[in-house]
Amino acid sequence: MLELRPNCEACDTDLPADSPDVWICSFECTWCTDCAATFADNACRNDKGNLVSRPIRTPEMLAQFPASTERKHKSELQVVKAS
């Protein structure tokens, strides 16, 4: 199941689970629109995968399957080198 992370990994801005301004990659790295706009080629800065808009879970499903509360921030990230 998709982990809805609570913050941007670059600037640590809060990103509510119902926000349409959130971008993720296939590894669920999570970015706000402002930070994602600075990444070259619309690629995740961690793993170079493409970024897509994070889906929004309905309120009923969010109650049953809540968003994550674990914050990830750039000081904790390990960048994967693209080959």
C-alpha cells in the first residue's frame, strides 16, 4: 500500500494527505510542488525516477488506512547514483 508521507523530503514542509500539490517517485520519495519543480528532467533527486502526482485517498479509506506520521528529510536520505 502506498505510504502517504507527511512532509517534503527536501524542505520539510507539511504535506496533508489530501493535498494535490505532492509528487512521488516509484520509491515513494515525497516532494512538494516547489521543490519538485527544481529537479532536472522531472526526476527524483534520490533515485532519478520520474515524478508523478501523489494520488489522494478518499476520507473513508484514509480513516481505515491512515497516512504515515514518519517524517523523512534530506539529512536522512541516501542518494542512489544513476548508472
